[in-house]
Amino acid sequence: MKFFAMILLFVFMFSACSSQKIVTAPDKPVMLATSDMKCVKTAEKRHWYFFWGLSSFDDEVLTAPLLTDVNKPVKIETTTTFTDAMLTILTSLASFVPETTIVYECSKK
């Protein structure tokens, strides 16, 4: 029983440890926002990973379709939402975990 509990603890400790690669068109570089800008959420997308975040189902996070106006600075945030946390509880034993990427468009305050 202790062994099973240790495995469960390990799985939940390392769930959703992942990295993402942000890809856009080469002719449309992304301008990143600074901390003094006001940002508004424009899009969000959930991504699924297997082996607790070691590898992604979608090879690259295609952020370009999420960007509505590439001429504005953006803030790209990867987070675990409440829904992601609930899905992780249900699916982490099978090694599948979600994360959400949120895109904000920003402007000067």
C-alpha cells in the first residue's frame, strides 16, 4: 500500500511539468508586452500532454492562429486553470495532463 501511495504522490507532484514552443510566421514576428502595458485576454487554447508533461500531443503550440493582431504587443501565458486541475486529477494516472495557453493583446496604459 505504501508503494502505491508513493507512486500516486510522484505522479501528482510532477504532473504538467512541460515546456512549450511558440511558433509564428517568419515574416510576422511577435512583439512581447512590457510590465507597464494594459492587456486584454483575446484567446485561449487547451493543450494535452502525455507522460505527465514530458511530450505534447501537438508537436508545437501554434500560437499564430490565436494572435488576432500581430502588430500589437502580446503577453502569452501558460497556466493550469481550475478545469485543467480537475482534468489532471481524472487523467494523470493514465499519464495525460492538460495546460492552457492564454494570449493577451496589450497597449500602453
